[in-house]
Amino acid sequence: MKKVLLVLLFSISLILNGCGDSEGESQLETQQMLDQADYAGVIAKLEGKASTSEEFIALGAAYMGKAGLSLADIVSAMASSDDSNQNSDGFGGFVGSIAGKSTPSALKDLGRANSNYKQILGERCRDNNATLSDSQKDICLYIALANTTRAAVAIDTLAEDVSKISDDNNGSDDKLTASTCAMQYASDGASDANVDANCTISPEGNVTFSVLEKTYDKFTVAVNGANYYYLMNDSNRTILTKGFCSADSFTPRVDIYNATLNACPINEDKDAEELTAVGILTTVLNDGIDSIGGAAASDDISSDINEFKCDILGGNYDEFNGCRDSNFHVVDTTQEISEQQIINYLNRENS
């Protein structure tokens, strides 16, 4: 991943230091706001009004900053995680570096950052036949950063202590074990036939959140004597939650469970994207990895990306034989990452 990180770092330096610095007083003001971390000011100025590539880039950067994770901070975390821990893989180390830095609204804000970047190129970053300029390839890198970081924040939400998955010698995390069991249970249509034997699942009825106007099934996953609480929608996906709240209000959102409360959905807006664990991870990892591939200009960088996706797909990669499974059969790295492959990947990382 180091070659990719160097390209990302160079690209981010362009946006932070060179965007619009000769295009008028308004763009200079926007750049100064970003330099001063006035992300709310940039959003207030440009939301619903952005029309140029520079403005969409600035608005995307502001939303990433609002998430607690500026573009420069994200690249720094990726670089440090790649170098600092020889026991971790690149993505696992990155998740550990991101942990604790994001704000409660990070998943929503990173989604908005991605949407603003895509205003410029749409889905062209994922089109292997698209001809992109160097500046357009940089936009693909910004999309990749927003998506990759969103996946890291989602995994941090699913785990108690992500250092246990970012370090191969640091044991497993019980909450992540419970979360992957919950994802498997939901994916299998509320069946525990394929759920890890370390998990005991207990259905708990349902709850309707009046603000969201949505009803979810509730269930508890017990691991090593501790209970973890989950919600499942009617599409058999677990909802991303944070803390506990009543069915009638998201305030207060508390950290300690009691019988009058429910696991509290991260999303508080009935008209916003429903945030599900598997949905976020499959969408953003597929989009993020493919967007980095769209920006890759050399065979070396493409090789790094193939290695990363190969790991998620359960294979082993080398530059001579490509991606192979344990029986040395070729693994197709052009395929979309599936829900089950995400669950399997998290289980491997947490073992």
C-alpha cells in the first residue's frame, strides 16, 4: 500500500494548498476556512450552492473535517498504520488509527463528502474504460479516501477495541464477535444455523422509533457472559447503532443499557440513508477500492490494490501468481465484494 499512500499524500497536498488560490476572493476565503478548520463555515457557504469542481472538492473536504477526519489526517493515519505495526495489515492498522477520532455524525458526514466528490465525475472512477486527466484521477483518490474511511468508522462502531483486530497478536474483540454473529444471523433470515458457536442469540420482539417512523426487530447476542444489543430491518440487515435511547426520542443517547431503552440507530433522520452494517461495508469498500483502481496510473499501484482486495476476498496475493485461494486456485479480484465475504473477512481479522 505504500505506493498508494505516497500518491494520496501528494494529491491531498494539491487540494489543500493549490485549490482555487488564483480564482478570486471567494475561493481564497473558502481555502482559509479549511485551513482554519472552520468546516461548519464552509458547509454553510457552499451547501446547496456549489457548482464548480473546486467548490465540490472544498465542500467534500469540509464534510470530512466535520467527521473529525480531515483529508490530511486520514492520509497520515494510513501512512502511520502501514509503518508502525508489523503485526497488522494495512487496512486493519488504518482502522486502529482512525478509532476514537471520528465524531458521532462521521458516517453521515463521510457519505456527504463522497456525494460531493461524485458531483464532479459521477461513477467514472469505477469505469475501467474511462480516460481521466491527472486532476480527475485525484478526485477518484478523494472518493476512495472518503469511502475507505467510512468503512473504518463502521468497523470501529461494530467493535469495542479495534486495536485487537489491527494487531494479530492482541486477541479478539468480543463486541466484534457479537456484531459479526448478528450480521450472519440477519443475513440468513433470522437463523442462527451458521452463527459462531461462541454467540447465543435471543430475539427480543420489536420496537418502532417514532422519529424515524420505522420498526425494527430487536435481538441480543451473548458472548462470554456479556450481552450486546442489535436491531434488524425488514431487509435482514443489522442497523448501525451507537448507545441506547428510548423509542420516542434520541435524546438523551446514553452508553449504559437498561430495560427501558433500546439500541439507538446512528441515523436520526427518517429521510436520510438507512445505515446498516453490511450495507455500508459492501457499498463503500467496493466503491472505494474500485475508485482507487480508477486513479491508479501504474502497474505497481494496481498490484497493491489487487493485493488489498485479494485479502478481503480470502485469498493470498503475490505479484507473480496474482490472487490465489488456499488450494492455489485463482480468485477473481474483479468481482464485487459480497455480504458474506465481508462477514468472513471480519471474522478472520478478529480471530
